[in-house]
Amino acid sequence: MKHLRRTTTPNGMPMHDLQLVTICDQCGKHRAHGNHQGCSKRRQAINQHKWVQP
């Protein structure tokens, strides 16, 4: 039993910081609380121009 803990670099690659957003950019509330389907629809409508094929 040499190694009691898992290494923080799986496959020799350093683990990156994910920087997950916990606050909804539309309503300002925590994304883990409540229903954010309306916020998602507004976000999709705002960013729709990014996905349009030229």
C-alpha cells in the first residue's frame, strides 16, 4: 500500500480549473435553486445570432 490517495494529474495531464458559473446571468439567482427554463430560452434568443449559418 504505497499510494493511499489518487493523484491530481490523471494520465500525466494537469487538471484544469473548470470555472463553473453558479449564478444565472439572466435572473441573478443560484442556478441550483429553482427552474431556469425561462432563463435558458432568453439566453438562447439573445445568442441566436452566434449559431446562424452564413
